[in-house]
Amino acid sequence: MANRGGFSSRIGFIVAAAGSAVGLGNIWKFPYEVGQNGGAMFLLVYLLCTFIICFPIMVGEIAIGRHAKRDAYGSYATIGGKKWGYIGLFGILCGIMILSFYNVVAGWAFGYFIEISFSNLLAETSFSEFFGRYTADFGDNLIFSVCFMIITAFIVVKGVSGGIERASKILMPMLYVILIGLIIYSLTLENAMDGIRFYLLPDITKLNAETIYSALGQAFFSLSLGMGALVTYGSYIDKNQNIVGSAAMISIMDVSVAFLAGLLIFPLVFSQGQTPSEGPGLVFVALPGVFNAMGPLVGRIVGGGFFLLLCFAALTSTISLLEVPVAYLVDEKKLPRKAVVWGLAAFIFVVGLPSMLSQGAVRAFSSMSWYGDKSFLDFVSEVFSDISLPLGGCLMSIFIAVRWKKHNLSEEISHGFPNYKGSIHEKIINTMITVISPVLLGFMFINTVLSKFFDISIF
Ligand code: PHE
């Protein structure tokens, strides 16, 4: 078989997979979901979902990819036969749809970087009004999201270790540094502690079915699970890597960035008298206020720096989103990588246009009466991420339980983890993947679909 490329080292894989996981999901989506879904209670459920449900699924995905050494479709199809390949195809479809709207939001972050650094965003009187105006402006959005897609495609053309790995290694640590610096600053502000209370003291009355679905969907999205990204990345690693250890590190890095983002945003929101349930504009409205308070020059530098790093975090995620369908067409259809990358980037960009126009630019996309007056972007994100990713995780677990079988999973994991067989890790992972996940995620899926689309709620 042709050389598919691969990560040059264990740490390279971890950094790239963590780069895929850490992105807008952590810094943009996580805080606003916490804000809309009852604060600390959401955080708690999200943490439980991540470590109990998602972690074993991550191990399973990486193991499938490494065993089959193929793209998302090919991995399921080689192990299980063509029919099972549909799980991979479904993931590829979700990846395409997620990238279509993700690129739009990444364009906002890119635009904010430019507007803060080189224009006068920080002198605006109302950041909330600015955000509304900004996202409704088609021209700006178009330019910045085109740029973003081009940069993504450029790096993906370079292939796995050339582009993806090198970019992630430098940028991830910088993101931590700027987040922690800003947190320290934000904790000194007036009323910061109200924000901390909202974020860290759970209120049991806030626990309901909606909180649980949102937290589960967010955990899958944030860890890049359920759509074959980690099957694809797993296919580029070699047998001596400890999959369980790597998955643990990836999960911890991902959760820690989300946690830090919340620790930064809520003190800011409360000290500026904003509402935590603001929605998708939350970070774009809360952050400029604090950069503004730092004074014109420092604000420009720190604010510009922050949004630039957010763009990089988003970029390591868009790279992995694009890599999934690219790997499929290159591995299965034997098409040339470069043409596939540019063709897909253009196609996905076009698919994202309605999402881009759904923030006020075009009414029909902005408030869709057949979908609870929500926007097209909400629709794509809810259907292809919140609902489909946990479903993808459910199908993967079923695949392991009934087709690949757990002893083969154990066999694969034990390369790179010699004492795995017979260990407590094996028992937990097997039980989670073959019993608990299929049942729980299957139930959640049915319940979400019934309540979202048919207004019937089982629990
Ligand atoms: N995990 C990424 C984020 O949190 C988004 C993503 C989802 C990337 C699915 C790849 C696959 O921003």
C-alpha cells in the first residue's frame, strides 16, 4: 500500500489530536452553553459525560483507525465489511456539515483579530450591538471566512506531519499562557466572584433533560468524537503508542482549556453586568469590554493576541475536519490529495453560505419558522453536531460490540499497553463500550429526536 504518511512521534499525535479537540468548541461554544444551561450544573454534567462516556469512545475510535490504517469509511469497511462502512460515511457527512458552519464562526474570530488589532473595534460604545452588526454583514464575513478556508486547505495539502503536527506544537502552549494571564486579570475585577459562583457552585434545580443533552452533545463536539476524526488520526499512528494514555492526555487538555475559558468569561460577564445566557455572542461581547479597559494600546495588543490564538485553535480543528473527507477520497477513490483538498474546501465553503447568511443578512435563513424561529446555523449545529455526534458514538460502540468484538479491541489496545489485557482499564472500557454506551446513547438519541422534532418527551 502507498505510504499514507504518519505522525512523526507519539507527542506529535497527541498534540495534533488535542489541537483538533481544542478549538471554538472550548472557547466560544462551551461558555455560552454553560451560560444558557444553568452554570455549574452544566459544567458538572459535561465533566461526567467527558470522562465516563466519551473517554472510552475516544479509545475505541483511535483503536479502530490504528487497526485498519484507513480513512473513516475504509476503517469500518475493512474490519466489518461494506455495510458497516456507512458508519464512517455518516461521520464524513457530519464532518462536512460541521466544517461548513465552523468556518463561519472561525471567520468571526479572524475578523475580530483584524478589527481589534488594526481598526477601532475597542472604541465601540456597545459591543453587543457591534457583534450583531458584524455577523449580519455579508461582505466582511465572506472575506474572512474565505481566508480561513484557504489557510486550512493550505495546511491540509501539506499532509499530516508536515503541516498539522508542526503548527499545533507551537500554538497550543501559547493559548494556555494567554488564557491564564487573562484569568488572573479578570479575577481582580469587581463582582468577579459572582461569576465564579455561577460557574462553580452547582444548583441542582437546574438539572433537566435539556441540560443533559446539551452537555453530552458539547462533550462529543469538543473532543472531536463521533464523526471519524480520531479514526482518521488514529490511522496515522504506529503500534507502540499507548492509546489509553494518549486518549487520557487529549481529554485532559481539551477539558482544561474549556474549563479555563469559563473561568475567564464568567467573572468578566458578571463584572460588566452582562447576562450569561446571551448565546453565541457571549465571548465576542464579554471579551472586548475587558480589552477596552486595558487602555487603547495594551488592549489592542492583548485583545488582538487573544483572537489570533483563538484563530489558531480553530485552525487546528478545521484542519482535522477537512482531513476526514480528504482522507476518504484519497484512500478510497485514489484521487490526488491536492485536488481533493482544494475541491472539498470550495465545496464546503459553499455549503456554509446559508449559515453565514443566517445571522441577520437574509431573513429566511436567520429566523426559520419551521425550526422554532432559529437560524440555519443553529439548525446545522444541532442536527449534525448535538444530535449526530452522540449517535455516531453509539454506532461505533455497536460496531465494536457486535461486529469487531471486544477481544479484538483489547488486542489492538494491548500493542503499546502490554499489561492491558486483564487489567481494570480493560474491564471498564469494555463494559462502557459494549454495554453502557450503546444503551445510554441510543436512548438519548431517541429521546432527543422525539423531543426536538415531535415535542414528545420520555423523561
Ligand atoms: N473539537 C473541535 C472544537 O471544540 C470541533 C471539532 C468537532 C473538530 C468535530 C473536529 C471534529 O472546536
